[in-house]
Amino acid sequence: MTDDLLAIADRVVAMAAPGEQVEAVVVRGTETEIRVHSGDVESLSSAQSQGVGVRVVRDGRQGFAYVGSLDADAIAQTLAEARDNVAFATFDEFAGLAEPDGVAPPVLDLHRDACATFAPDDKVALALELERAVFAADGRITGLESAEYADSLSEAAIATTAGVRSAGRETSCWLATYVMAAEGDDTQTGFGFSVGREPSELDPSTAARDAADRATRMLGATQPASGRFTVVLDPWVTAQLLAVLGHTLDGDSVQKGRSFLADRVGEHVASALLTLVDDPTDARAFTATDVDGEGLAARRNELIVDGVLRGFVHNAHSARRAGTASTGNAVRGFRSTPSVGCLALSLVGGTSDPAAMIAAVDDGVLVQDVAGLHSGVNPVSGDFSTGAEGLRIRNGALAEPVREFTIASTLQRMLRDVVAVGGDHTYLPMNATGVSLAVADVTVSGR
Amino acid sequence: MIDQSVLEEVLGVALRTGGEFAEVYAEDRRSSSAGLDDGRVEELTSGRDRGAGIRVVVGDTTGFAHTADLSESGLVAAATAAAAAARSGGGGTNVVALTRGVVERSYEIDIAPGDVPKARKVELLTRADEMARGVGDAITQVSASYGDTRKHILVANSDGVLVEDDIVRTFFAVSCVATGDTGMQTGRESIGHTVGFELFDMYDIDDLARRAAQRAITKLAARPAPSGQMPVVIGSGGGGVLFHEACGHGLEADLVAKGASVFRDRVGQRVASPGVTVVDDGTMAREWGHIAIDDEGNPAQRNVLIEDGILTDYMWDRLRARKEGRAPSGNGRRQSYQHLPMVRMTNTYLLAGTDDPDSIISSTPKGVYVKHLGGGQVNTATGDFVFGMTEAYMIEDGRITEPLREGNLIGNGPEVLQRIDALGDDFAMGPPGTCGKDGQGVPVGDGVPTLRVSSLTIGGTAA
């Protein structure tokens, strides 16, 4: 069924004028989102969206336009707009589309008919089951901000005058809930989710239990005293840290002088315990993909090995500029030109048991959630400061809950201060996989 | 955009399965943007999105479907899908008669961005690059972006409402990297208003670019921010996000109704220091969060949320207001036709007090002066919130001294509101913001006078 999208992309490419490079990206998505509350459906949204993005490159200049429609006339106008926009870009000797590189895309089982054909009533039933499981998990659960089932079927095709031609589709579905627990005047919150390619992979009871545990164990939390501690990051928190770190590893940031890791390839930049890969070919990752945003094969790239920086990720443009080859890391939707980004980061090689990691800490904090990563972390300077909540660790055991504090360091130091890497790989709805991570010498700011 | 007779038919179809309320929200959005980075205009982008979202409400259930096909058959198909999603046992024939409403706009744009030559937009970018680099050799990288959108919206619903509006917004931002022996630091400035290309008559781009560059250079000399609690003075205009997070989200009626707000059941009670008056005002002409009508067709309003420290009201959308049997407050907004509306802020601000801003600083023996805040985040159920400081200084012996590196501050909304112990007479609106909630982003404005919070937790690394 994705063939019709490739046919549209082909038609756009066929309209290329002599001397002109043209790239067309065509996408279509079907999404369902069901929210339940008090045993009833609160909202049910079902929708189809589509769009085309057209990039034109001529004589070292690039123009772009998009339209949220597959209508032939609208697409023709979009090509004309993109062409008209070319004249206003500055000449760039590295401008141009991705050239086919002969690397075969991995074969990943990302599309499941079982997701595409899952009946609406069954979706509602799953969401209601999640809500029931939340209240059954703990008597202190007093309310739900949300309980939802959502799925998406997305299809994408890309064709270019350079000879790239690719089409694919994938499904995903998830359950997510955000709950409130109360005791006396104290209210605390927790979230839980379950993600999969098809509904049979979803587990409402685990999502409900996670949310209830996260909320109830925070009951009675107070602000901790300030100090320097070893913190153990929950896999969810580690994944968010990796996503920020990814910005220092993209070839575009490196070449434009926005990464503190530029010029450090071959050097020890992190604890020898750290090996970081970007691996969108791991089908278990939520963001796994067979091709990147320019239609080149996705691949496994080693970025840091045993603490030594190995290299950066690139799209066609940043690679050309760096004098290397694309690593298959073009990131884009149909509304933008390809940027460079990590697709599925993962800390590999860690074997520590999370319980043992906590047992090894005399005086520290288990951080179960952070807030304000967008406002207090600067990947250019490396300054790191986020709001946090979690549990104190005393003499190797989890102790009282703490909230309304920040954890702060710099990304440069945190990479070196890693003292243990967990083997508890947790696949999350984002571009990084979580593991428990112990980091020494982090400033906790509270009372 | 769509014939009245077609809208009436579509609403009738939407109500066919027994719906109590149906609505068509249609949108035609054109945008243009241009980005400069590393000394080059990378590309100019033109975009168009057009479609309609249809919702049907039955009891407590909302069904929603959207389509990019604005033809009669496309709309009927979406209405059928929305009605099926919200199905009830009922059914029957529904006749909807629409009356076209008058939308009162408080501002008409001067210069439609679509009429401005593309070359003129690109010139702004290269000018900003040149000005920022001219501030000093320490400036090692500059990026700049220009964006404009023209959005035509139409709302028709089964209460007979039919309104249309045209919304034009124009935006510009400059980001700089400065490099020194302490590493790299960044500085950013942005402007955005619900106006056309006259934005560039309201502001001097040269000045904007220089300020962004200067902020990055200043921070090269910054020392690590302190950790622990101390008084915090927030600069005029730069810190409205504090109220957006400390109380704004917690006063959204949808969160209140679910018990997910620390401000539930607090109307009529003291929630802030005397003198603190917080307003959400969609009618503020030209501001980034300005709307003539909300995305449910209700006129924008000026709503006083907290008056002299007493909680007066929450913000409402149609769904929540209908349940409570009251009028909506003009706060039903959505990111696009592909999204359901919900309760959102517009321009949220704290009214000026009477204190002299300089004396607020001089009467603070030791503390932090935050001239410019970044974004923030709040947990409305607990009230805990964070916000980032992108330009901040130490206050020592009543004087502003050394610059501080970036970090977050953390506090609890209800506690922080009660700890405001000084309010300046120098109110100003801040830079444009995008507020995120449930994955939807909408443009919002904020503003504050200089003010002091007697104690906040600073998320730095220094003792």
C-alpha cells in the first residue's frame, strides 16, 4: 500500500529540470488515541494525516517547501515554491542530496498487520483495563490525570534524482498513564507506560504497577539537604541524559563549533565503563528504522568505546563537509530539510545489577525523574542542572523519598564520573534506551 | 473557506448518532521561514497546511476526526468518523442553523508578510549575523531564524456559532556561541508578535543581535551558580515564565477537574502574597499569545486569576465550562486542526507593584538576580516547578556582581506565590514563548515587573 506514496515521489522527481537535483519525501500516517476516565471513554481521536516535502538543489543552493496534502496540484505548487526558494540561499559547496552508497538497509520487522487491524472496541477495552489496573495496584491511588491507548501506522517514501528510492511502513502502539496517589494532604504523581509494535506486546499491569509505585513511593517526600552525592539514575532518566548528549555527537554541531567533543576523537572523554552506540538497526528500539531521512541505510555506529571517543554521526551534507561518508543519520519529517541526529542511542556492555548498584552507595540519591532538561541543560557549554525527585540511599539501602531539589554538574564531568553501568536495558518511547547509571560527585541542591 | 450550507449539513451528520454537541474547526495555514547558520542562509522554506477537525460530544465522551480534504464528501466522512467514535444509543435527525458572528479584532496588520519580497526576509538574517559577529572576536558562531505564519480559521458548531478569523504572527531569533578559555557559552534573543512584517519597525535587529552576542560573551566570565536556598530577584519582562509555571497551568480547569492541581478547591482563598494580581489576557493586541477568538470560537477575554493574592477563578474551555454551567473564558486552544482543543493560557502576566526596581536589588544583601529566564516545567498535582536561568548574576551587599552559569531553579508554586515580598513598578512583557501541554504547542506571552521571591532553591554546583 506504500507503493502509491513512492509513485507520488517518483512523479515529483520526474519533474526535475535539467541541472536540478530534486528530492521528494511523502508520508502518510493513521493514528488513534483513546483516553479513558472513570470507566468511560473521555475522548477517541482517529485521524489520517499526510504530506509531501520537496527539496531542490541547484548550483550549490538549496530551497525547500512542504504541503500537508497528497493532492497533485498542491504538490506541483510545492515543487514550484521550493524551486523559487533556491535563489535566496547562500552558495554552499557541500550542498546536495545523498548519493546511494550501496549499503543495504537492515531487514527489520517494524510493520505488524495485527496493529493495523486491531479493532476500536479492543483498543477501548485495553485502555479501560489499564485504568482498572491502576486503581487495583494500590489503595492510595486517588486519581488519574490520564490513561490512554494510542497507536500509529506510518508510511514513508523517498525518491531523488540522485537515485535514492525507498519506501517503508511501520506500526507502533502504547499504553500510558499518569496517576496521583495521596495520603493525608500529600499528593504525589507517577507515570507508567508500555510500548510495542503490536497490541499483544502491551502489558497494562506493568504500566499500572510502575505508575502506582512511582507515585506511592514519593508519598511523604521532603526537600533534602544540599550536598555532593553519588546519584543512581533510573533508566528513564539515563535515556533523557543520553538524548541531550546526542546533540554533542552530531556532525553538524561539531563542524559548526557547538560541541565540546569536537577535536577530541581518539581521546578518553568518558569513564572506561562507557560504551555508547547509536543503533537504529536494533528492532527492539522504539525508534528503530531501516533507512534514514535521506533514504540511506540505517546502521550501527559506535560513538564512544570504553570511554574513548570514536566519532560522530552524519547526514550527507555534514559528511561531505567533514570529508567522510554519511552514517545514515539524517533526521527529518516532511516539513523540514534533513538535520543530523542520533536515532537510537544505547549504553552497551554494562552488566551491573541495579540492586547491586544501589547497595554499593553509602550516601546518595536514586533519581526516578527529572524536570527542566530543556531549560537547565546546555549541550554547547555542557552546563547541567535539572529538577529531580527520588529516594535517598543510605548505607546501601533505599531510604526516605525526596523532592524539590536539583542535581547539577557538567556533561563533561558526568561522562568521567560514571562509576557503574546497569545491564537493565529498558526500551522507551524515545531515541535512547535506558539503563541504570551511577554517577559520582553530583551536586544536590535542596535545603 | 467552506460554504455555510455545507457546514450545516456536516454538523447534522456529526449529530446523527445522538451527539449533544458537534463542531467543525477548519484551518488554512501558510508559513514561510528562513534560517541562517555558520554564515550561510541555509534555505528558505514555504509551507501550507489545510484541513478540518470535527468533534462530537456525547455525555462525557468526545469523538474526534480530522481530514485534509475540505470538500463536502471529505468533511462528511470525517463527521461520520467522529460521530462513530462518540457513539451513543441515541439517534435521529438534527438540524443545525448557523448564524455568522462578528469577530472584533483589536489590531489589523500593516504589512502582510506574504507581500514582502523573500530577499528582504533573507537580508534580516545576514544583517543579524554581521551585527552579532561585530560584537567581538569571542563570538565564534551565529544562527538566526525568521518565520511568519498566516492562519485562517473557521469554527462552526451545533450551538449555531459560525466565526472566522485571520491570524498573522511574525518571529525572529538570533543565537550566538562565544568561545573563551572557560569553554563555550550561548546567548539567544527572540522577538515575536501577532503582527505582520511591521515587527521590524517595532524592533531594531542590530540591537537584538548585539544583545544575544553580549549575553554569550558575558557568560564566558560566569562562575558556577550557587546551590541551596536564597532570595531571588527576577528582572522586569524576563521572568513571566515563573507565573506560567508556578500557577498558570495549575489554574487550567481541565487539570483542576481531574484533581491534578494544587489549586483545586482554593477559589476565594489566599494563594499569594497581598499585592499579587495575575491575569491571563488573550485580548492584548500584538502580543504573541493574542487571539481575537479562541479555537472554539469564543471571544478572547481578560481574565483575572489571582487578585491581590486571592484566587478568583480558573481558565475554561467550552467542554469544562459546559459541565459547570458557566461561560467559557476564551481559553480553548489547539495546536492545529489535527488536535482537540483544551484549556490553554494566552498572555499571562503579573501586574506591576509600587517598589522602585533598584531598591529591590539594593535591599537584598545576598541573592541571585535573574535577568532572563529560559523555559520551565511544572507538576500541577504537587505544585513543584522548575525554570531555567539563561542570564543571571549574584547579588552581594545589595549590588549586582558576577555573572552565573546556566541552571534551573526549583520551587513549589503555592509556596513561592506566598513568598513574593517585593513588586516593582516597571512591568514589561517578555519574549515570545511556546507552551507545551499533552504534546501540543501554542504561542503564549508573559510579563512581570521586577520582583523578589524571599527564598528559592538555586540548582547550581557551588557551595
